[in-house]
Amino acid sequence: MKPPAATTDREAGFTLVELLVGITLMLLVLAAGFTLLQVVIRTEPAIQDSNTSIQQGQIAAERMARELRQAYDVNSASASSLSVDTYIQTASNCSGGAGTTAVQCRVVYSCTANSCTRTVSEVNGANASTATVITGLASTNVFTYSPSATSPTSISLTLNLSGPSSDDAITVSDGVALRNVTGAVGT
């Protein structure tokens, strides 16, 4: 029979203390990772809501600006409402769907405590249809006019939207020069 081979320190492996310290450190790293994952999962809906609000605000501001750029008459103007006669690309008349023909229509934006609505009608007021453009407004002061509301040459849009929490307000701004408007409001 052969005598047992002598072992060296290198071949001895880990001691129980070393294994326990390694396992403890691994558990601490895993706990930190799971905590971070929970925070991300918990905050993701708020971030998604904020992104949705930003996108809706940008779409609404762009649509308003596009219609205001084509305006040829401002009927009435205040900080919370605006009525213009403008050209809209539509199928046949102002209440028709999207199309390729530019039709003269009256567009009225009216902003209340929480939302802005858009009413489109014929220039004489017939065939009116109203739709909500944006919700979640924190302020009804949407329109500002330069040099004045009675004789504007440019209009600034500012949509102050409520964020998911009270300190997450979102502001979307745009502005247009009224190149086609001549004369004072209502003339």
C-alpha cells in the first residue's frame, strides 16, 4: 500500500470562514441589485406618464401653431381662448376628415381649468364640431400676444401641464408670426 500523498496549502481549498464571508458579500450585492430593480419598477409608471404628457403637449402645441400660421383673421383673443379664421387641410368642408384641399374654417381654442378644446366650423359658424385637444393643464393662460391682444402680429403658446407629482410640472411652448393677418382683432 502507498502512503497518502502530502497536500500543500495551495490544494487545500477554502476555509469555512472564507466561504461564509464570500456568501455574505454575494448576498449583500444581490440585495442591493434587487432593491435597485424595485425602485426602477416602482418609478417607471410615473416616468411613462410624464413622457405621455410631454408628447401630448408637443402634439397639441404643434397643431395649434400650424393652424395659427395659416390664419388670415383673428376674431377674438384672450389669455385662455382664441378664435381665428384659417386654412385647414380637409376632405371637403370644415367638419370633414383629413384631405388635401385647403378650406377656410373658423377654429376656436378654449382653455378651461383642466383642458383645451378645439371647435372647428365653417367661417360663418355652421357645422361646428368640438374636440378636446389636451388635458392636464395647470394654467388657463395659454396665449400671449405681441404687441397686444387687440392687434397681434405674433402669438405665443404656453401649455403648463401638471406632472405626475406636484413638483414635476411640464411646460411646452411655441410661437408663431401672423404673416397673413391684416388689421385688428375682429375686423
